Amino acid sequence: MSLFVESVGFGFVTASVLALASVGFTLQFAVTNVLNLAYAAVMTVSMYAAYMLNERGVSIWLSAPAAIAAGALISVALNGLVYTPFKRRGSSPIAMVIVSLGMTLILEFGTQAVAGPTNVSYSFSQGATVRAGSFDLTVVQLLLIAISLVIMAAVHVLIRHTKLGKAMRATAANPDLARNCGIRTSRVVAATWLISGALCGLAGLAFGINSGTFGATSTDLFLVLILAAVFLGGPGEPYGAMLGALVIGVATEASASVIVSDYKDVIAFLILLAMMTVRPQGLFGARV
């Protein structure tokens, strides 16, 4: 029982990292209708951006802006230089998915060519182990949870209480109507890619800290968890992505105490398969 409870505690940490990634992914999809499968690759580049500073003696926490900036700038560049031109040519959604897969290969193997094939890790201290109720978590793990909670609250304020958030919701619901109502949808889309890219960069940093070691292809499997969380909550639904991240994060880690830990991510795939079969629009999504 103690092993199961400990695994649930680790699940909250995984859910925190997953929530940062899933919310950014679903914001992109909601506003632009692009299923950006290169998202995990952008996380990888962001991890290495922070690593370049960290290996030169800069604290990992002071390296965070580099990861955030890398994720934001690469995401904006992907949209402006790759996805938007293809959309203007009338490319179908499946064609956009193929394009995003191509960008995944370019980013991942480009990173591998520069950084090398071996895994690396950040230099930092995990801090003391803190007993929180029945959970034993390190200071760094608790900090990751706290950062995720703050970011989720900030996303809520952005979506519900700012002009940009209202414009994002209007553009996601009906871009043509939003444009006719005077909303500059092109700027809204650009801002969405910037914000979601920043979340992607922060998620990449959090992933690298939580995983311990990482390489150029380490986030490939994590993309499955992102998709599972997004489709569980409902594609394009930020609050659904938050709930989906919590469910997937806890379920995968808790299952490690019951089955072989190497197969824990299979649970996410099974949840995704079940949701696509029973309720493909997700828990928060509306049937269309």
C-alpha cells in the first residue's frame, strides 16, 4: 500500500509537467486548428537551450528563461514560416499533420546532430525530502507542482478575464465571425503561438528536471501522454487538458506499483483508446 501511495505522489509531479505541456498544446489546436505533433520536439530543443547554460555553471532556475524563450520563438517561427504558408495553399488537416511530423524529425535530429547522441542531465540539487501527508517528495518535485499550479491559475485568468483571452475564445469558436467583428485574428493566432510556445518551453525544462536524464528523442513517448491528456479532456479545451493531465499523470505512475514500470505508459494509450471509442469529443468537448 505504501508503494502505491508513493507512486500516486510521483503521479502528481508527472501530472504537473504534463499539464504545462497539454494546456499549451490544446491552446494551439483550439485557436489555429493545427494538430502540432512537433510540439514534443520543441520541448526537446527548449530542454537543450537551458542545458547549454546549465553546463556552463548557470543555475537551472536561472536557465529557465532560455527554455521559455526557445519554445516561444520556435513555435512562432513554425507557425509563420511553415504552417501558415501550407494553410494558405489549402492544405488538408491530414497534410498539416504530415508536415508537423516532418518538422519533428528536423528538430529532433537537428538537435541530435548538434548535441550528440548521448543522454545528458541538468546539474542541480533535489533538496531535502519533504513528507507531505502520506507522500515523500523532494523540494524540487514540490516546486514543480507549485509552478504548474501557478501557471494553470494564470491560464485561467488569461482565458476568462483578459481581452486577449476573450479574443482567443472567439477566434477558436468561429474565426470568420471573429474577424468580421473587428478582432485581428492574425495577431490573436500569433499571440497564441507565442504563449503556447512559452508553455512548451517551460514544460520541456520541467520534463528534463523530472526525468533526470534526457536525449534528443526522449519526448517522443511523452507526446503520447500529451495526446492522451488532451483527448481525454477534449481537444481545444484548456480545462479539459488540466483534468486529463491529472488523470493520466496519476494513472500512469500509480500503475507502476502494480505492473512492470517499463509498461506504465501503456496505461495512457489504453485510456486514450477507450476515450476515442466511447466519447471521442472528450469529457469537456461538445459533440459536433
